[in-house]
Amino acid sequence: MAVRSEIDPIRQVLIHTPGSEHNYTLPKNTTEWVADESGQLIHNPDYLLFDDIISPSGMAAEHNELENVLTAFTGKDHTYQFNDILVDTLQTPAQRQELYSACSTLDQKLYGMENSVDTQKILDLEAPDFAAVLLSGRITNPILETVFKWPLPNLIFTRDIAVTLNNALILTWGRWPARQREMLLMKHVAHHHPLFSSFTQFDFHTICPDLFLEGGDFIVLDEETLLIGLSERNSKASIEAILPLF
């Protein structure tokens, strides 16, 4: 597997159809700026990068139409659902423990979130149910309980969670807290799923822990040319940091 041009015929694609994670976004998640106790505007730490509450079923229906178009070009076996390959990498207790610990540590760091749900109950879930907890942040059986503070509604933008260039895979790290658990999931999948075994992998957050990088601003023009947008997501320092990798 390799990506050498944005305009070559598409052969394989990784997508994520909107799911239960969109059921748990709230109005407070749609405001980028809020006033602090002194009345000063500050960035809302609970902002999930959506400006409105969306209809999960409506969005899923639209996304299914996109999947049908992609599948017409790639074939059914080469249109990969992120949730499916995530489930593939959660088959052993060790895999579930590894990823759950990483996500819990991140939630504690970002939000001071202390999870009160019994850890073993979560780890004992079947792989599809465990994956649903990672995406939605909630466990629903026997009652609804919060495991992670917020869900992952932005996972539909799979272009951001990694960059493929030739046979290299850069595992990205988002600037905004709303995206960072997604990146942990992608890192886990890349390390454990055979779909990515042929790539030379670079974990950007490990290499540059103080910088941020997202894949949406990358365009592979040809085998020797990469266009990177300079933006609030990808700073000049971040762009310069990845150049030695190639």
C-alpha cells in the first residue's frame, strides 16, 4: 500500500460512518468561546469543533451515500470502516487494557476526568461494545454511565488522524483536545492491524511532544512533492519537524 498522488485512481480508503458518538454531543460543545468568571472570553475547553447539534441518522444516511460512491471505485473489500478495524485490534485482554489505559490517562490530563465506572466491567465487554465505549465515551448496559468526558464526533474526518505519503504513515496529533483520543485510537490500530504493516510508521507526538499536526492540510501532488497548509492546526515548526522524516 502506498500513496503517491491525490489524483491517481483511488484503490483503498479508510472511512468512519457516524455512530453513537453523535448521540452525546450537547449545546455546550458547539460554542468555541465562553466567558470566564471575570467576563473575559476564553476558548471553551468543552468545544467539540461542531457549531451545531446534528442529526446522527441524517448524517449517517448521507455518509452511506458517500461510501457507496467510494465502493464503486475501490470495491467493497477495499473500503475500510475505522470501527471494524478498531474492533479487529481489540480481541485480546492485553490490547483492550493497553488502549483503555492510554485513553483514561489522556482524559485525566485534558479534563481532570476521574472515571467512576468499574474498569474490569469495561474491559470484560465484547470487542464491538468496548469499541463503542471508546468512541461514545459512554457505557449503556445496564445503565448509562460516563467513561470519558466527551464523545468523538470528529472521527468522521479520517483524513486528519494520519498522513500517508508513499509508503510512510505519519500518526498525527491534533491541537484541540476534542481530536486527541481519536489519534490514540489510530495509533493503536496502526500498531496492531495488518492493514498498516507495510508502512514505515512515524508517531509525531512521540517525536515532537510539544507540537501538533493534522492530516487534513496535506496534499500529495506526486512522488516528490507534498503540499502542506500552514494553519492553526499545522504550525511552521510542525511542518519543519516532519521534513527530516523524508
